Amino acid sequence: MPAPDRMPPIPPSAYSPDQEAAAAVFRARRGVEPFGPYAPLLRSPEVMLDVEALGRRLRYGSCLPENLKELAICQVARSFSQQFEWSVHVREAEKAGVAPAILAAVADGRRPEGMTDDEALIHDSVAELIATRRWSDATYGRIVARYGERGAVEIPAMIGIYTLLAYVLNVGRTPSDGPELLTRWPE
């Protein structure tokens, strides 16, 4: 049985004035009440808005195509055993054209076979960054050659924001919004 949600969504009727103001901005941006990682983040309304703005910028305004962003986000979710992040982004990755076999390998913690050159570059650079907390000169050179210095900034920033969200979700024990796909992950 999963552990209880530590920081469930706050009912709008219980919002403080600062939370109501932040939720109103969130609703204007997203069309819904704060959900997922934003439910626990609403306990710090200003932080929630800042995190949401950066996450939105990197998810919807990045130099990477959708399939590669979603592959990277799935790698972060897997790295942090983050069920909510995985349940959302594995579906987005599939919609964006990431092959189910690639996602299955990521779920299993394996390097996928049959990746395109771009998928391999993103997969391997994300794996290196998560494992070593930096990129080798060779990896940095490959990223800059393909995505420019913008990519050398946005890729680590994307990994960072989804790592932050994974930590918040894990601390809050936020339940996934889908089936527990990866119950074999360690808690």
C-alpha cells in the first residue's frame, strides 16, 4: 500500500490570500488549479510561481524537439523513482514519438537500443549529467555542435527543474495520476 500523500492539494476554500493570488496566476497560465508538484509547492506560493514559470519555459520553449525533451524528463523520473512524473511524461513521450522499447529500457534502467543519433545524444548526455553531475569535454562538444550553447544551458536546466520537481513530489509523497507502472522501483 502506498504511503499517504503528505501535502495533498489544498482546497481552494482553504487558500491563504497569498495562495489564492498564486493559484489565480497558475489558473490563468494553465487553466486548472495547482496539481501534481504544484499542489505541495503551493505551500510556498512565490516559489510555486517561479518554479512553474521556469518549468513552462523549458518544457514549451526549449531548443529541443518534443520527443527529446520527454525522453530526458523520463530519465529524470526514472533516476528519482518518481511515479507521478513518470506517469505524466511517459504518455507525453509516447505521443511525441519515443518508441515504447526505448521507454521500457529507461524504465528498467538500461541504455536503450535502436535510438536515433539525436536520441542517443540526449539519453547519454542526460545519463552522464545525472551520474557525474557534469559533462565531459567530449559530451559538451557534441551538445554544442548539435544544439549550440543554448542547448548546453537548457538541457542541464531542464534536468535541474525536473529534478527539483521530483524531490518535491517524493517529499510530498504525491501519488501518480495513473497506474503504478514501475512498482519495481526502490522507494
